Amino acid sequence: MSANSRLTIAAHALTWIGLYQRRGHEVATSEQIATSVNTNPVVIRRLLATLSKAGLVDSRRGAGAGWMLARDLAAITLLDVYQAIEPGPVFALHPATPDHECVVGHGIGPAMTAVYDKVEAALRRELAKTTLEDVLRDVLRAA
């Protein structure tokens, strides 16, 4: 099972747009962002469309088309990004109902739900503590 990288790609794209705008550019193209992420521009466009629905980016069409942040980097948390691109829970129970005649099948749902609820709450708390401004600061420090 591979790890999901959508949050990392979204944070990368948004942070890149923020830095690009700070350097005096109004909008960034999906091609420019895709070059930094090292992926296909279609992947970036789809992701940015999702982020646009969440109010994190805006787009401009026509001449000078591209993407811009809808809010300042300091006003966007990793939780905002996570909620925009991963609307469901981190973990899920069985897709089929386990055998309730089995002691484990009967109790696995409530036992795992209790753990998953705590994990989800901790994840959300941690993501809420970090803004994309923090991410950019750390990125620039590492460079």
C-alpha cells in the first residue's frame, strides 16, 4: 500500500504560488507549477480546481491566464489544504460488515473506531498548527 502524496503536492503548489506572487508575478500557470512539482500540468490543474472550490486559489482565464492565492500564505493552514483535498477520514472500517457471531467481528468496529477517532483528531490538531507561511519559511531556510 503506497502513501498518499496529495497533501504534499497541494502544499508544494500553494507555497510555490505564494512565493511566485511575492516575487512580483500576478498569476502562475499550471505548467510552471508542474515543473517545480515534477508532474504533469493536468495533475496540477485538477488539484488546483479542487483547491479553488475550497476557496484557497482563484484562477484567471483568457490572456494572462493562471492561478493565484485566494488568501495569504499565513491565512492558510495545512488543515485547510487537507480538508480541501481529503474530505474523508484517514482510516476506514471494513467495506463489508464483519460476522457479528464472531467475537472479533462483533467488536472490531467499535474498537477501531475509538482509535481512529483519536488519530484523526490528533492529525487535525497538528495540521491546524502549521500555515503555508511556516512551510515557506522552512523551505527557504532549507535552501
